[in-house]
Amino acid sequence: MGWMDKAKHAAESLQGKTKKSAGDATGDRSLQAEGRADQGKASAKKVGDDVKDTFGN
């Protein structure tokens, strides 16, 4: 997988961590959940990229 895709997924994960941390700081459960969801999506995309890299496009 290209480095651009990997960078996008890393940015998504960071955005999720930031949202979750902001939710933790403010007690906003909705923001916490949104942050966890963003992190989960980024993680799933990374796994998909790793599979593609392993088996070739």
C-alpha cells in the first residue's frame, strides 16, 4: 500500500485519539465514543492495508 494511504490512516487514528481525549477532559461521552470509532476505523483500514501488502495488490 502506498505511503499516502498509510499517512491518511495514521492521521485518522490521531484525530480519533484527540477526540477521545477531548471527550475525556470534558466528560462528553458522545465525543469519547466518536473518537473510539474513528480509531477503530483507522485500525481496520490499517489491517486491510497490511493484508494487501502481504498478498500483493
